[in-house]
Amino acid sequence: MYRYDEFDQKLVQERVEQFRGQVKRRLNGELTEDEFRPLRLMNGLYLQLHAYMLRIAIPYGTLSSRQMRMLAYVTRKYDRDYGHFTTRQNLQLNWLKLSDVPNLLADLATVEMHAIQTSGNAIRNVTADHLAGVAADEIEDPRIYSEIIRQWSTLHPEFSFLPRKFKIAVTGSPHDRAAIKVHDIGLQIVRDNDGQVGFSVVVGGGQGRTPMVGPTIREFLPEIHLLSYLEAILRVYNQLGRRDNLYKARIKILVHSCGVEKFTQMVEEEWRQIKGGELELPTREIERIKAYFSPPEYESLGESSLDIENLAVKNPDFGRWQERNFERHVQPGYGIVHISLKPEGCPPGDATSTQMEIVADLAEQYSFDEIRVTHEQNLILPHVRIMDVPIVWERLARAGLATPNIGLVSDIIACPGLDYCNLANARAIPVAQDISTRFKDIERQRDIGDIKIKISGCINACGHHHVGHIGILGVDKKGSEFYQITLGGSADEDAALGDLVGPAVPYDEVADAVELLVDTYLSQKQGEETFLETYRRIGLEPFKEGLYGAH
């Protein structure tokens, strides 16, 4: 994984000390909250309902065991002994004292971590496929280019105060596990007819108040022109993006109002003026960054997986876990272990400091010192020898981290909602907990099969409800919590926004509603169809009848 050079380290340390002075001035009353707000946001610090929340960057979702141990340490020392992993590969601490934040950031800096640009109207933490470097269908490791973008975008003087926040995602595979079509810019690594590496460029996707699936504005962008083309897109947006209306400030609105063709022409014209200059990526720099992401020194182990297959037969608990939480690695003899952070009835994405330390220990011993954070608010050990999988499972099970539900109905995405966030209209976490408890029978979950439930506590869609197979959005109705339900959303290469089923249901009926929708699917499915496949075949009406006909 990438290691800071002297410039990275100096930047982060100087930023910590700069913020320490800003916090001191705020605590002394020299800065008002309005004056302090833009300063704290550029350092990832929010003021939420009950306390300050810090969003810690985990660039492209990759952590070392040393970094995970530091996350455990700051969680225990400065917060309430747990952290929340998010859909954008960050970690949030929700109960901080302002006076502690500079010391927390100084601790993070000792392990090459920070919270710079995890909030504010700047280019946020660059995200990538959580199977980067280990997926069999990968063309090139997207973390290489995510790191290049991180270096280019950090404290970029022209793009530090954009019309609105800006999110970039990169995938290196035809199967999109990074949700690139619902980002401001999505990059898919491709090859041209000559085998040269480049990018398909998607611009103007997003969720929130006005959800949109982003269009592709360039089918092939040569690798060396990555930064100049991104710069051209950002310049057009920075000049023309709406700054007079918060709800119309995202680049998706600009693309929609201009039209894709006109927007593309403006980008291409801007690019024509700047490409080939200092932003052209030197091959030596690409190779330098690429070296940080070279594969580990794998052993030659062959394809055999007989041991875990035999164990799966003998031990049903292991068998259920292995079926959902383990998958093949590009390297023979190795596997990818998914760690669910969705035990029955618990807040999705939360992990205690002790659990973080256990994951760090397992990564150090069994996964070449590497951990990944997924977009589904789970963790991954990406390089585990198949022969070591049983012992890893046993240790995860003892730590409460072996729930065998990856991709199943209880593997729910949820934002913090009204329990923490001052923007929320309704709770999200308790809804997820209710659904998880309702479907606690793991055999029933397996019978239902692959399904993605995503819950947001407000229209900002931090829970990605628009692209859930079942999406749930909390709304306020005269002081009461109600929830709109959408069906048929998807965040992968066939990205789609969900269709609204009908009137919102009250809080205490959401789990019932999900159960009715699942029952409709099970009664309508053909063969091995998934929920999404059945929905796309039969459409909305049978589900609408199944939901509202029962009331």
C-alpha cells in the first residue's frame, strides 16, 4: 500500500498544527461558530445533534493493521469505544469533544492518516473497488489512479471551494463494485483496441434530492491524460456550477441543464487548451505509484480447497459462513474473507475498538497486513491462504464478527439518521435493526438470497436508498416518522434508480412492509432469480399490490 513521502507527512503535520490554532481560537471565543465552520469542515469535523463528529479518510478503502490499531486507539481514547464505517470508505467518530480533536488528528498523523477534505465543498476522499488488486476480472488496480488523484486534488488551490462537495470513484473491472455511475465523476479502467490502458469517464451521477445516473462523456481517455481531463471537468463545473442555490449546486444539475452533448463540448474545449502540459502523467510517476500496490509475495499453493470444503460439510456454521463471506482470489490457493459488521439487531457498520484490534491482528498474521473497507459498510481481509480460512473464521466468530450474511437481507446499509445527524428527518439505524431482527433466521435469509436494502434518514441519501433493491427513505409528516419505499435500484454497471411504490408507511410498519415485499418476490420468482431480476421481469404492480393490498 502507499506510504507517505516527506511532502505528505509534512503537509498532514502542518495541517494538524494549523487546526490546533483554529480550535484554540474557537474555544477562546476569538472565532464565532459561523467563522469556525468552514475551517472545521475542511478538516472533516461536523457539529451534529449531540456532539462533534469527525470523518476520518481511508483513501480507496485500504488500511494496514497499524492504521486499524490507531483507529481502535483513538476510538477508545477520544470517543465511546466504537466507530462507524461509512459507504464512502471512511470512519466516523460521533461523540467527540472539540478540545480533543487536534490531539486525535496528531495521533492519526503518526500512522499516515488524516481527515482532510472529508467534508466541505472540495474533492472528497477518493473511493475505489474494495476488491482492487484481488479481483479476477480486473484490468488494472484502481488504487494506483485513486492515489494519483488524491495527490493531485489535496488542497488544490483552484478546487478547494467548489460550488458543492465533489466525489470521485474508480473501478478497474467490468463489474462495477464502486458505484461509479452515482458519483460526480466515475472512472472505469478500460483498454482500447491496441491494449492501451485508459478510462471511460462518467460525469454527473449522484443521489440526494435529485438522483441521477451519470452519463458517459468519454468512452476512452488515455492514461497519461487523466489529470488534465479531470482538471477540465472541474474547471467547467467551478465556473458554471450554481452557487446561488444549495439544491442545484452539484455537477449533475449542470450536466442536466446544459445537456450531455453541450457539457461534453465545453469539457473537451477546456481540455484542448490544457492537455499535454504539466498535467500530463509521466510514465515514471505512474510506475512509481504502481510499485506501492505490487502484489504481496504469495506462496505457490495451487488450486486445492478440499480442506475448507470438507470442513463446510462437517460444520454447518462454517459452511453457511463460507458460502456468503468467502470468495476466490485471483491468486490460486488464496481467498478473500468478508467480515460482516451487521450482526443481528446491531447498527450497520459499527465496530468496537476491541473488534478493530482483532481485525488488525488477523490482517497482520493472515492477510499480508492489509484490510479493506467496503461500500457496504463491511470489512475485508483480501489475501488469506485457503488453509488459514478456518482459523480466521474461528477467531472472527469469537469476536462477534462472523455473521454469515454478506449480500443477504440483513446486510443492510444505513446512514446515522436522526440518532446523530441534524439534517435527518427520521431514524435509520433502528429501522435497520428492526429489519435485521425480523429476518434473524439465517436459513430464511439464505432462501431469500441476494438482496440489497438501503436506508436513508433524509433526502441527502447518505444511505444510498435510491440504488437499493429495496430503498427506504425517512420523511417527516407533521412530526411523525414515515418512510417512502422504492424498488429496483442498483449501483453496479446496470445502475438504476428505484421506483416509488406508493404512500409512505409509519415507522412501526417498515419491517412488516419489507416482509410483504419479500413474500411477493418469493411467490413470483422463477428458478434461481434474484429479487432484482424478478422485479425487472414483472415490474412494480405485483409488489404494490402485495404491499398495499394487505392493508
